[in-house]
Amino acid sequence: MSEPLRIGLVSISDRASDGTYRDQGIPALEDWLGKALSSPWQAVERLIPDERPLIERTLAELADHAGCSLVLTTGGTGPSPRDVTPEATLAVGDKEMPGFGEEMRRISLNFVPTAILSRQVAVIRGRCLIINLPGQPKSIRETLEGVRDTDGAVRHVGIFAAVPYCIDLIGGPYIETDEAVIKAFRPKNAIRPRQA
């Protein structure tokens, strides 16, 4: 019951990986997860360039050998020639989970019309869920958490609401969230008593 969730955090950027600028993706993910998760978790971080073979190897290693039940990538999902994260993710997946990409684009369209240019995908590899997220910290938070009204009420639920139950279904650890940030959805028969 107390098995910690291991989360792979992969920032994919030529310029951040070579030191041209400071990576913002992994810190944004760590900050959001630190607020959203009430279950124990550990981050396994990777900062790599936009090289498809390296992305594929990294995702496979995190899923198969590092014990990650969830891998979140950031960067490399646009239409430019160097953006190959979705292709690498699909190449290593056993099952595609198209609803995650569809919903991320729908959420982002609340903010920018260019959201239709994003190509995020999600897959399952073994007992690991891999999700491509946007590259900007604000967009990362919005897609994970959802869209809120000016009074703070959730108007459009973020994709992370479905992540804990997906991980249940593929045999990963039971994840609880801080409902003030994101309420995890599970069918009634899948909800366990909250841990003290």
C-alpha cells in the first residue's frame, strides 16, 4: 500500500540540454506534482536533446528498468523538424491512449489558438503510462490541473484527474491527490479508504 510512485520527468530540448538556457520543464513538473500528490513519490529526472533514438531509449529505460509507473515528458511536440517526441513515444508504446492528447489540446485551446499545432500523445508501455506534455510551465500546469474560473472553480478538468485510475488499471501503485489542486476520478468500487 505504501509503495512510492516513481515518476520519470523527461525534459526534451536541444538548447536546455547543452546549457544554452536553464531547463524550466522539470522544475515546473516537480513543483506541480509536489502540490498535487498526497501519496509518496520519487522523481527520476532526465534532460536530453531532441534526438529520437535517445528519446526512445530514455523512455524505455524509465519504464522497463527504473521502475517508473508514470513518465511525463515536456518539449518536442510541435511541428518543427526537430520536434520528434511524439514519434519516439509512439515507437516505444504497447498501447496508444489518444484521449490524453485530445484533451490536452482542448484545454490549451481555451488559451491559445495555436494549441492545434501541438502533437502530444500518450501511451502505455508495460506497466507505465507515458504522457507528452507541453513545453511551457504555464501550459504544463493548465493541462494537468485544468481551467479555472476567476473565483477558482474548476471549469474544465485537467488530464491528471484520469492518471491515478489509469495507473491502477495497469498494475501500478495507488495514488492519492490533494483535491484542492486536482481531484482524481475513480469509479466508486475502485476507491480505497484514505491513508492516514
